[in-house]
Amino acid sequence: MGRAVDPTTFTRQDHRRYRRKVRRCLDVFALMLDHFTFDEDRPMTGFEVEIALVDGAGEPAMRNVDVLKAIGDPVFTDELGQFNLEANIPPRLIGGSGLADYEDTMRSRFQAAQEKANALDVGLCLIGILPTITPEHTVLENISANPRYRLLNDQIMNARDDEVTIDIRGAERLQVHTASILPEAANTSVQFHLQVTPATFASYWNASQAIAGVQAAVGANSPYLYGRQLWAETRVPLFEQVADTRTEELKNQAVRPRVWFGERWITSIFDLFEENVRYFPALLPECDDEDPEEVVAAGGVPRLGELRLHNGTVYRWNRPVYDVSGGVPHLRVENRVLSAGPTVVDMLANAAFYFGLIRAFAEADRPVWTQLPYAAAELNFYLGCREGLGATLFWPRSGEIKVGDLVLERLLPAAYDGLDRYCVDPAVRDRLLGVIEQRCVTGRNGSVWQTEMVDRLEAAGRDRPTALRQMVQRYVQLMHAGEPVHTWPLD
């Protein structure tokens, strides 16, 4: 949810000083893009995985402080809710055995963490939204102890000047009101980071936007919220509604939402940072002591702390990232489309599909975004989130096509080509992309398995809360067994 900030009450002077500093950072960033050397040696990737904590009954466990202490691994940190953790997996290369090494690392880290959590009778669950979460769990009292989360809650709620209304229409309908942003803690996602160059950033970001609807449809894993079956990827409307800082009047004036798909293809990473500064007021207007112009004049590399902090409070589904490592600046695309889980291998398959596709599309002679209207890419995204593997999307030279057919006929060959360009080991490539293929052949991803399992339990006489608890208990067992979700039984 962003970097740590000091808890405080911000004044108008704080906001004015912050706005000036952000603009100075933006000017320096523009200069750096023209004149600095960015790290562009090797294609590195990083993963962030958010995790739900559950008790023996499959319900949320408010134990993240105790679990983190027991785990004792700096890879794991807190998240917004007391029933959340986040794992930040160190960066690795994509090529060669990089994705397989990632898989081994994630399995071993998660297994070790689970063994420690077992002593507390707490389970780790990789899922987009824990289906047993209720409104009673997502109250402000269950916010994590880290003061930055309370501050972020206060800033968003103050900007709204009203309670949060969640209104999602899917297979069923949910309408609830809440006085905090804690319902957003129900979301647990996996985020892929891909390091790119200033010259190639726009192509990789545009490619990421173009395939977001397909990603969401194939990897959907959050069909339930507060006991209701909603979208295949309910995380998306939930996050958009809870983190919306606009008043009703600003919505009626078509002011841009803070969680958004964007509105155009770009030509430079600067386009996105400039939009952030132009369209979005500060949520956390805290300034540091760095003068970026003085740092550049002295031959150094500025942190651009205010620009990065501001960027972290604009929630794009594909976010631009500027960072400094070892005194060298670099750029990343942060892909935020997908739910966590269902298993480690499912997440690595999603990653392989994403990395392969965007490499192939970014380097194509005629890029897909030159043939796909931006509005069509946005519509694809919401159709993929709502309908999952049942979605019909629009694709250049295919027209309207079922997402499974699109993947099997057009996109998997491109993903194979893209992974070959990264020099991924063929055995790793084939195994991971084979998972994506079989999801489309069987018509089963995490969202489909969850809803089919609940339907079967309800048909056997369970009420919805009982069916959800039993489904989550079975989900956790199968998740730890580690086989991909398209192979999971319904018993």
C-alpha cells in the first residue's frame, strides 16, 4: 500500500510544499530520461505476493503480528489487514532456469513460513479474496498496527467526506456500506515486476494494457465477497470502489478515479508520471530533505522520493516504477492485474504467460495496440474480470472471440516466442505455458473451481456460509499439495 510515512495531520502548507516538490522531481525525472544511463543490462523480474491468514475453520485469522514474529523471515511483511501478509521475493533473471528457480524459492519460503505458522494454528492461503471474510472482519479495529495504514485510511476517508459504498452486480448482487477502507484488505494479489529501459518502457506498458483482460480472465481467482458470488475477479471492482477518493459531485463531473485503467496508449513513461501529477491531489504529502536538482548537479542519482510516493498512491493496474539500486536508476512495469494463487505453480504459469506475451508484442513489427482501440482494451479488461474464462473479448483480426479460443489459437504461440526471446529453458517454458493451455482446455481456473465446489456443497444440503468454509478448507489442502488448479478434484 505504499512506503512508510510518519503519522501526522497534514496542513495546507504541507500540501503546497509537497506539490512544489513533486513538480521539481518531475522536471528532474524528465532530464534524467534524456541524459542519464539507466540499468538495462539484463531483464530482471520481482514478485510481490499477498497472503490471507486463516484459522482451522477456514475463516480470517487476525494474527499477522504473531505470524510475522514466528516466521522471522524478512521476505514477509505486514499488509493492510491483520489477516494479511505480503512476501517480497528477491529479483531474479527470467532467462534460463530463472522462473523455475523462482518457483523453488517461493515453495521453500512458503513451506517454511507455514511450518512456523502451524504452531499458532494459522494457515497461509494464496487466494484473491478469502470467501469467508464478512463485513464484521473488515472493520477499522482489524487494521494492521503499522501506523501508515491508519494514516492512509484517514486520508482516503477525509477526501471522500462520506462512507464507502460497495455495490457490485455479478452472478449475485452485493450492496454494503463501510466507514473505512478495510474491505480492500480482503484483496490479496500477486504483482509481477519487469525491469525495462526508458526506450522500451512504453511498448511494454502498452502491451501489458492490451493483454490485461486476457490475464484477468485466465487467472481469475476471486469470485466471492461477503458470501455473495459476484465477478470471476471481484478484486477489481472492490478495489476501485473502496479506494475511490472522489465525492459524488466529483464523480458526476467525470474526475478521474484513483484506481483506474487509464485512458490512452503512451509514448513514454513520462506520460504516466505527468498524468499522476496533473490529475491527482496528494494523499500523503510528506517531503524528505533531498534536493533532486542539487543531487544531479553533484553527479549523483536522486531518489525522487515525493514523485515515487505520489506514484504509489495512484493505483493503476499496470503501474510505472522508478527506483534506484546500487546507485543506478532503473525502470519497471509493475503488473497488478492478478489474484494470488491458487498455487505457486499457477502463479509462475501466469507470470510466464505475461512475460512471454508482452515480450513478443512489445517487439512486434506492428504492435497490437496500433490495431486495438484503447476503449476496446478497457472493455476487454472488465469483461475478463466479470466473466473469467466465459468471456468473449475483441481482438484484432479475430473480432469477437471466446477468451479460451483466443489464448489457444493466437496468444500461446506468441507467449512461446516471447519466452524464447528471453532464452527461457524449453522444459520450463513448456511446463508453465502448459498450465495455461490446460486451464483453457478444461475451462477451469481458480474462480471456476471455487464456484463449482460451492455449488456441489450447496447441492448436498450445506448453507452458503458452511459451503464457503468447507470449500476454503479444501482449497488450502489442495494449495499446499501444489498441483495446478485445473487438476483439482471436486470432492
